[in-house]
Amino acid sequence: MELVLQSIANALVQSGFFSLWAVGLVLIFGVMGIINFAHGEMVMVGAYTVWLLYAGQGLPFPLALLAAALIVCLLGLCMERFLFQPFRENPLGGLINSIGLLFILQVLAVQIGGLGLMKHVPPAFPGTLELPFEVRIPVQRAVALVVSLGLLAAVGWLLTWTRLGWALRAVSMDREAAALQGISVRRIGMFAMGLGAALAGTAGALMAPLVRVEPYMGHAVIITAFIVAIVGGIGSIRGAVLAAVLYAFFHTFVTTYYSGTLATMLGLFIMLLVLVIKPTGLMGSRLRE
Amino acid sequence: MNSASRRHGWWLAAAVLLPALAALPFFLPFHRQDFMIFLLLDVMLVVSYRLVTLSGEWSLIHMVLMGCGGYASALLSKRADLLVWLSIPLAALLTAAVALLLSFPLLRMRGFYFLIGSYAAGEAVRLAWKYFVYPFGGPKGLKLIPPLELQLPFLEQPLSFVEPIPFYLLLLVVTCVSLLLLYRLEHSRIGLTLHMVHWQPSLAEAVGVNSWRYRTLAFACGAFFAGLAGALFVHYLGSINPNQFAIGEMLYILVWVIIGGTRTFAGPVIGVVVLSVLNEIFRQYDEWRPAIYGLILLLSMRFLPDGLESLPGRLRGLWRRRVAAAQG
Amino acid sequence: MNRAGGLRIGGDNYKVEFVSYDNEYLPDKALQGMKKLVGEHDVKFVMMLGGDTWPAVQPFATRRKLLTSTLLPSDLSPDAPYHIAPCEVHPIYNVTGVEWMAQNFPELKRAAICAQNDSLGLPSVATYLAAFEAAGIDVVDQNIFDPSTTDFAPVVTSMLASGPDIVCLDTCYADYVNLITEQLFHQGFKGKIISCTFDNYQDVIEKTSKEFVEGFIFQFPDFDDPALRQDFINFKRPKDFYEKFVERHPGQWSAVAWEYASIMDLWKAAAEQAASVEPLAVLEAMKQGGRAPHAFGDASWWGEELWGIDNALVGNWPVVTVRDGRARIEEFRSIPEWWSCYKDLLVKHMEAMGLMHYQQG
């Protein structure tokens, strides 16, 4: 019983991270039709920012978190302006450019922090929450979960209730029709990219005290984000969140009861299965070219 | 230039280039011979990859298919005691069969979905090599894989293809034959149909081309040659492990092909040769290499979207315009 | 080493030139690198980490009669007579930690092991299984995880579910030890932790608590340890080395930080004795009499029964614990003594995992 409850607690924390990773990716794809292969590296840049500012310079953690979101947001805007916008006609162009950037960001991380042992980021919120039935969650993880949920709720609100959100959804449904309605596709693209990047940066910042902060940490992120985005139905934010929760539970339980390699392998199989049987995923409505 | 004289040009170039390439290792110090070997293997990889891209799809599983060939040949020769000369072609065929099998789910997808699907399928295969210690050896892979050997009547000891020069010469022959076959394939009806599937999909459909069949054919043929390269590779190194075929290595193939250009047959070859030679020259900046690759990729996407292969044409155009301006 | 006068052969001093090549842990890069080191720099001795890259290099190195060293003796084989493990004989020294723990904490009887699934983790699992069996400790859970694992909460939850009073971190990479220990702290583990390494223990103390980490057992001392000032230690001026290293690479002191220096000491002594830097002469001098000066005291060349060749240097190995927030050596224990009593157990577990030299491939 304790094992099941503790695993549920572990899985909940995972769901928060998986959602943040995937929602950023899906937002960028949904609006601009571009697969950002460097998405994992954006998470990495967020984590490195926290390492430099919070662990290195002693800035308070919430400030470092904000700085990470801003810096990665800025990075995202630059990517949109210089790497994606000039290749609007050629969707693979953007993808290939993001691969180029991925290499550059990894090397920069090596140059700044070196290789070797992981970067040490002490927890900003030490201690453990002791819940009934001997379930324990580190405070740092609980905080990360709450912040993730808050951010996801905010994004949901933005998309459903604001004009900006409507415009964004309009562009992701039909770019030309949206342009005819007088929506600036270019500005909406910038906005989506900035928001998606900021989410990735925040995720990295929140994770920094909890995981291995190292130049290649983006690899695990991108695999998971792809699985979640595909299973959820690429382009669908709600689908991504639902898939993130499902996948987090699936992965945590298979890892606890069997093995982590098996969990990732089965995850990939499920993704392939979804691609074959229902390429639109759980919540997606149509295919994109 | 008409096509007959162009063909003559190719034959002439081959007649000069081939003996030069065959003689090259004899003039190289031994520690540079391996560079040539891995370069030839990479050439096989990128040219076979181009066949897959002909129909307009970008796959991320090519490196893993190379690994399939390697694992298949290693297992056949090591565990089933098959003669290495047989296990290599058999492994290439097996790789094509694996690709055929994978094509049922994968080739139902297009564009982005195919890209991600092929990536997922590749990772799943690679994780399977790690997970199943029997027969794949788990994360540390397989070692003590028998080498290629040839018993010649006038030699006391069998000729061992672990030695760089014999292996290089063998590889050169295999590479040339493969390139020739791939070239013929592209210029056959099949290749032309693939071009049509890419550039004029609705026309292809209208005239009743079953595009799925042609894409499958290209995918399996590409896999065959990737598997062949993998099989040769593994018998030269004598060992194989799953990490050699990780996504990072696949991204390098992508970079080579894109920088070289995919419009012509020679493009990917130019890409891999130029970048590998640059790589050797700037060996001391090794830690910066991925970033340099990344930067070259970004710049060439921006300023040379058709790859290095388009460079001579562009320069010629520039020159003509200057001459015209001077005359005008 | 060069500052101390370099190599002394026949009354002349020679400077030793160090050349490096990053093989990215890829076999083809390792082969190219090895050939380049030989072809361009005519190197006399190559120190490598070993592991997955070695099989590709082995035929070339052996044919050339190159002297090479590894930190992973699982690379050793009768087919490679010039390949030696002169410093760290991983993972067999881990038995000393288990033996010491069993003697000092006899009430602990249930152990859970976790390890990453690779060529460092698996032989170590076999060794710990043998050591636990020898000490009469039950292994109640084995958790082999993928090296790409990022979140260790599920791994720790699953281990703790079996109710262990010992958690063995095997030869997990330093970062995993860090994260798993943190999870053990948060999930309320109260028992003993034993591990091969504990590299960044100051960071872990900062993440958990000094009390939690107190008594953590592992195998790699800090080199300013007073116990290393004893006479039988062959590593020269360990304290100076440690301080210089920490000054130059702050926060990067690790289990292997001293090992290449220690191997160079051994090589230098042998080269001076042989009055030559030629690989075969140096190797012969090194192996003379079957004994050689190891960093932790004189040791003997051994390994025939495990790897088919006596090319691993084993003797004493330190058992280290965290005491008052610092790594301190508890005791040096003899590996050969353990081996002579329990070798059947180790061979049994290695065989069960397919790790004996005659099963390799």
C-alpha cells in the first residue's frame, strides 16, 4: 500500500515536469508548424541559469527562476526571428536549424561549466513533507509541482479567455484564415515561441536542484516531450497535459515494479502504436503537413 | 553539355580518381589509413541515406539500420559460426528485411510524423539491444567478432582484413559497386518515379503510381546499403555496442547530407568529404566541433540552401554577371 | 613529475611528454586515437579508462606490443598480454567495504542493491553479491536501472519497499550516488549506505544533512587523509597532491583523480629500473618477482583465475567512511585474503552474470 501511494506521489511530481516540457513543444509546433529539436537544450539553459545565478551568485531562488524564464524566452524569440521566420515556407528548414542550434548550445554549456561531475545546485526549500501512510515528498519537489500546475493553469486561462489566446488558437487552426481576419501571424508566432521557450526555461530552472545539471541533459527531455506530444495529439495542449500525466504514471510504475529501460522502450512502442493507429493522438483533431 | 559527353566526363573522372584512391593508403602513414576507412563507410551511409530522402522524407533511423547490419553480421558469424563472407551480405539483406517490416508502420506517416516515428522506432531498437543481454550483449555490446579472412594460395597465412590496407581496398571496391548500383537505381524508372512522388505527388497519384510501394522500396534499398556498411564496420573493429548508433551520430549524417546538398547524387558525398577533412585539420579544436558543425549548418541553411553542390554553379553565375557587367 | 626532475635513466634526466586524445567513449574514435598516438607521437605507454572502447583497440595494441593500462580489469584477457590494471582493480576491492561493515555492524542483515546497467555496474553487482553472501547478509532487492535515468525517486521507492537495513549503491556513477542518496534521505531511509564511490559528498551533505551522511561507507579516500602518511603507502606526498589538485580543479576531486598519477609513478619506477622506456622492458621490470609498489602498499600481480592473466595489481585497499563530515580511512584490508577464502563465491556470481573471461563476447 505504501509503495503504491509513494509511487503515485512520485508520478504526480513527474507529471508536472512532463507537462511543462511537452506543452512548450506543442505550443511552438501548433502555432508555427515547427519541430523544435533544441527544446531539451532550452530546458538545459534554464537549469544552467539557475546554477549560475542561484548556486553561483547567491541570488534568491525565485529571482533566478524568473531570470531563467526571461533568458530562455529571449533565446526563443531570437530563434524565431533568425532561425524559424526566414524558413516559413520550408518546415524542415526550421527543424534543421534547431538541430544546428542544439549543437551550439551543448558546446557552450561545456565551455561554461565544463564536463565531469554534475553542477551542484543546493535545494532552495530543504526538508520533506511527511504525508499520511508514510508517503514522503521533498519540499523542493512539491514546490516544483505547485509552480508547474500554476503555470499550466495560467496558460490554459490565457488560451481560453483572452483575445491573445483566441488569436493564437485561430492561427494554429488555420494560418491563412487567421491572417484574413487581420491577425498578425508573425506576431502571434513570436508570442507562441516566447511563451513556449519561457515554459521550457522555467521547467529547467525548477528541475535544477532535483536532477543532473549537465550539458546533455536535454536528450532525456526531448525524447519524453516527443512521446507525450505525439500521444496527446501534436498541437493539442490539453492532449499534451493528459498524455503527460498518463505517461508519468506509466513510466513511474513500470520503473518501480520492473525496469527503467523497459519503461522507456514501452513508451516508444506506445508512441509508435499511436502514430500508426491514431496519428492524431488522444485529443488532436487532424493531421498537419 | 549534352548527356553523352557528360557521361564521358564521369567515366574519365572515375578512371583518374579510382586508381588514385586505391593507391592513396600506400602513401599515408598508418595512423591516417583509418581515417580513409571511416570516410568510405560514411560515404556509403550518406549516399544510401539520400535514396531514402529522394521521396522527400527525412528519416532518423538510418544510423540504427547500420547498427542492425553490424549486429546481424556479428551474431551470424559469432554465434552461428557462419563464414564472414556470407554473414556480411546476409546481414545487409536482413537489415533490408527489418526496414521492410518497419515500413508498415513508418511509411504510413509522412513529413514530420515520419521523422518522429523513425526516431522513436530507432530508439526502441537501440534500447532493445541494451535490454536483451542475450543475444545482443546488453549495454557493453559484443566483442571478439571474427574478422574477414581470405586464404590465398600463394600466402602462408590467410590475408586478414583487420589490417587497414586490405580492408580499405576491399571497402573501396564495395563502396564503388554500391555507389554504381545506387546511381543506376536513381536513374532507373524507380528513381524517376520517386522524384515524381516527391515533387508532384498529385500527378503521381493521378497516373496511378502506388507511392507507398516506391517509398518502401527506397527505404529497404537504403537500409540494405546502410546494413552492408554496418556489417563491414563491425568486422573491422571487432566489437559493437549500442551507443555507437545513438541519435547524436544520426544528426551528423543529417548535417553532412544537408551541407552537401541533396539535389544531385554527388552532393552528400561532397558534404561528408569536405566536413571530414575539415574535421581532421581542426582536430585540436575537437571540443568545439559540434558547435562548428552547428554554425556551418545554420550558415549554409541561410546562405547556401542547396548545399555545397550548388556552389560551382553559383560562382559561375556570379562570374558571368561580372563579365556581362564589364562588357556592358 | 617533470618538476621533480623527470625520468632518470643512465644518469641522464628525461622529461616525460604527455599527449592526450579524447575518444568520446566510441570504439572507432578510440582506435583512431590510439593509432594517432603511436603514429604521430610514438608514445611508449598509453593510459586509458578502458571499458567499451578497449575491444576495438585490443588487436592493434597487442600486435604493436604496446603497453597499455586500464582502470577496468574486465578488459584483461590472455589475448592481451601487454594490457595491465596496475592501480584500480575494479570492482574486486569492494569486498573490503562489505567485510568491514559486517564486522562492525553485525546486526545489519538485509541489503538492497541498485546499479546502472553497464560495464561498470554489472561486474560490481556480482562482486557485492559475493561479498554479501560471504558476510551472511541477505540481498532482498536488486534494481538495475538504465544509465539514462533522470529521476531516481521510483528506483529508491522500489528498493525501500523490500525493507532493507543496508542500501548498496554498487559502482553507480558519482552523480547517481548523489541523487540516490538525496532520495534515500527524503524517503526516510534509516539504515546504512555502502557504495563504491562517494565523490561529491560535500554537496550531498548540503542537500541532505550531516547526520544522514555520517557513517556512509565507500572505498576512495581524500588524499589528505592522515592514514595515508603511513610508511607502507607508496603514493608520494599524497597531501600535497590533493591540495594542488583541489586548488587547480575546485570541486572536481574524484575517485579516479589520483589514479593516473599513481600509474605514472609505477611506470617511472619500472622504466628507471629497466633503464629503458621500451614497452616490453618496462613491463618486465614492473612484473619482476610478481610484486610491485601499489599506491596503497606493495601488491602482487594476480587475476589468472578471473581474467585468465596475472595482469592486475592487488593488495590492500582502504575502507573509507564519512566521519564528522569528512571522508576518513577506517582500515586497510587485504583483497587477496578475502579472495583466498571466498573465491568460489565470486566466481559463482560472475559466472551467473556471464562475466567470466571465458564467457565474454
